[in-house]
Amino acid sequence: MINTSLNKQLGIILPNTNKALAVILKDATPKEMEAVLKNKDLKSVIGSLLKESSVNADANKTLLNLAKNNPTLKDLGNITGTVKELLGALKSEKNPLPIETTLRKFLVDIKELNEPVLKQKLQNSGIFLESRLKNVQNPQLELKNLLTSLEKSLAKSEMPNAKLLTQNIKELLVTPTLKEATNSALMQTQKDNKEALMQLSKGVENIVSKLSEQLKSADIITTKGFERQLSKVEHLVSQKMLSPENFKPAVLVDALKQLNTQMAQSPQLMQSQKPEVKGIFDALVKIVESLKVITVENPTPKAALDVFVDKKLPQDIRTVIDILKSGVEKADPIFSKEVTSLVSKLTHFTAPQVLEAQSNIKEILSGDLKSVLLKAGEEIAKSQHPNQADILKHVDKLLLQIDYFQLLSHLSSSSSLYLPFSWDSLEEGNINIKKDKNSAFYCDIDLKLKEYGELKLKLALYEENQINIHIYSQNKEFKEILRENIASLRSALIDSSITPREIRIFDTPKSTPASAYENSDSKIDMGFEVKI
């Protein structure tokens, strides 16, 4: 049974639902409680935390200080360690409980991590459970919105089959399932019409199939691969990349060669009669040859960069980029990145079960660690498991740890995260991320390494792809390893189209380095309480 409340207040920040807050209030001294309460009863204080945090910022700061310094919470250890302890307690069960499978998947090794896996693990860490449930969408409404967007994009197309596809979309949009789709269906218990969902998914599959076939005939300049390569070249000659530290002639030569290879596969470019298009092939060859000569004759990065700029090669490259972008913009809308993205998203809805009104909620509850722990706790409490007491102790500890990160997130108006993977070299660690009103992102990473001790990283990402990195450590050996690998880190960032403006290594100060977003007034909305 799932009880949901659309109340904007954060149920997770009430002492009876957030274990971490309950611990803080229990351990607080009379003087500390007086600073929080300020002549108000506890109920009104919690209310002010939820409704007037901007007005009562001092109460938030006081509770945040209590949270960070509470002895019980400080000695909780890392979540990965607790997961391993819980798995150990579950071993005696001949028939593994569902929670065991979830926990084993959770413990992926850091060496096996990639971007999609890490994103999924953070999403299912339990910290965002209430927020995700608060913002969950009826999949039928999601499909309706996607088809409406696709219809608008195809209406501009001049391709022969665009009109037929538009008609197919209109027929799906007028079906009762989509016509009446709203998020209010999430709160209702009525059953879905299985036959209607089956027919709807077949209709979506038909549209996806036809568009996918059409996209196969797309000119290479309309593909994601070409777009990425064009963006990479554009980034390499951007003004802020033209510094001795960041200028990489060899990388630029390689990127231009790859771009030229892709251009040669484009019928649109190869068959064009426009003088400016015909000239870009010769222009690229000359630019590449000039870069090679500059690199040979000027071995230092600064000297090479000076000649590169003096010869106005950055402007020549940007001219080529502008001509190519113009060609992409003039392609038929059916080959646009918007349509490609919509087709990719629609693929998800070709299975009828995905279209069930409650499917998104079920997916969240089945994959989220906090949800799984809450359900397992109830089941194990009713079971005759030989290790019942030990298992429940570890489940309770894990829930307390997750609640702690949720509480920190609310009180600091940020996203406070644990590391959701296994790393043998790590003793403990956490991440804090915040976005300011100017769309800059700040990230504090605090690690305690088994061999090298404390490591603090402070990152600031601004203007979409500009990054500053400050690294703090007291270990001389580790700092030397960092210095030896700074160039590799810089190159890896550049390869990802991120411009490293500053990478600096410091001794760890006696007091914690001041947060780069101490005075930001950004807020995060963690959602509503969900009981399973």
C-alpha cells in the first residue's frame, strides 16, 4: 500500500519520519535546542524550516551544525560498509530475499563505473526518493507530450512520408487513452485497459520503425556523431582554450582530420555547387598542414600558440564551422536532432506494460534503495529469519544514513550525496553539489583514502564548460602523484569539451576551506513523504 501526500512540506524533515533529525534533537544540549527553538515549540520550528527557510536561515544553520557534529551521525561509517555488513547477515538464508539482489547490484566496483551507471546509482541512492515520487509523470501523459512535439516537428518537413506519419500520430492522440491522460490517474485505483495499451504501443512502434528507417538515409552532417565532432573542434579553438596550458595542436589536428573524413561521406557537401562549401575541403587541408608545420617549428606550447593566432587560423577554422552549421540548419526537419531525440524517447513506449499508469511509480519503488529497505524492513520484521535482529539493525542503520544525507541536503539547500559504489581504497567519502542563481555549479568532494588520508576537491563549473579545480591534501607522496598527472587530467577534460581554467593543489588548511557557495540562495525541492 502506498500512501502519498501532495503537501509541499517535506515529510522527510519531520523527526518522526527522518531518523537523522530525531537523533540530532535527542542528543542536542539545552543551549543548542534554545538556539533552534527561539521561544517556539518544536512543531512551529519544523514548520518554519519547511515554509520559511529563507526567513529563518539561522535555524537551518544551527541544525546543520548540529547534524555535522552529532557524535552518533559522525560515527555511522560509510554506506557501502553497512551494505556489506547487511549482505553478511543475509548469507544464512537458503532462499535469498529480493533485497539481497538489489544490494549486490548496488555494490558495483568503481572500475566498472561509467557515466550511465553512475547516474542511475545516484538516482536510486534513496536520497531523491520523495522528490522523484513527487514529480513522477503518468507515462500515458509523457507519451502524449512526446507525440505532440513530434507532430509539430514533422509538420515542417517536406519529406514524402512526413504527412503519413503526422496522420498516424494524430490518430494516436485522439484515442481515449491519450486524450484523457492526466497525472490525476496516478492517484486512482482503476485498472488500465490492457487491450487499448497494446494497440497504442503497436501504433508507437509503427511510428518509431518508420522514422528510424527514414533516419538511416540521413546525411552524415545531421547525425549526432558529426554534431559531436563539430562541437569538439569548435571547443578546441574557443577563446578560452587559446592559452599555453590548454592549446593542444596535435589534438586539434586529429579532430580536424576526423571532421574532414566525415565531411567526405556527406552527399550534401560533396554535391554542393556553392563556392563556400566547395572551398571548405581545401581550406581544412591547408589548416591541417599549417598546424603540422607550426608544431614542428615551434616546440613550446606558447610559441606554437602565438604563431597559430598570428596566422589567424582560429578564425579560418571558425569560418569552416559556420559554413557547416549553416548546412545542418538547412537540412529537412525530419533529420533534426529534436526528431532524433524524440524517436529515441518514444522507443521506451513500444512495450504495453510501460504505458500502465502506475508503471513509473513501480519502477521507482523497485529500484530505489530507500524504498527497497523500507519494504524489506517490514517483511523481515514479520518473518522467522534466523538473523532477524541483526538484519533489522543493519537495515535501520542504512535508513538512518540515507536520512542523514537527505537532512543535510535540505538544511544546506544543496544535494548532499554518498558514493554509491564499492572502492577498496576508500575509507569514507561524500559529495555536495549546489547550483547558484547564475547557473554555476559547485561541487565539494570529501574523501578519506586508506593509504593517503584526507583528500578534498572543490570544483566550480560555470559558463557551461569552464571549470576550476582546487585539490587539498596533506600527504606529500599523494600530492606528487597528483602533480605528475595534472597534464593527463587537463587533456581528459579537454577531450570532454570542458575547459580547465584553473587546476591547483594546496596543503589542507587547519580549518575547512570556505565553501564556494556559502551565500547562495538556491533551493532544492526534495518532494513529499512516501510510506510503504
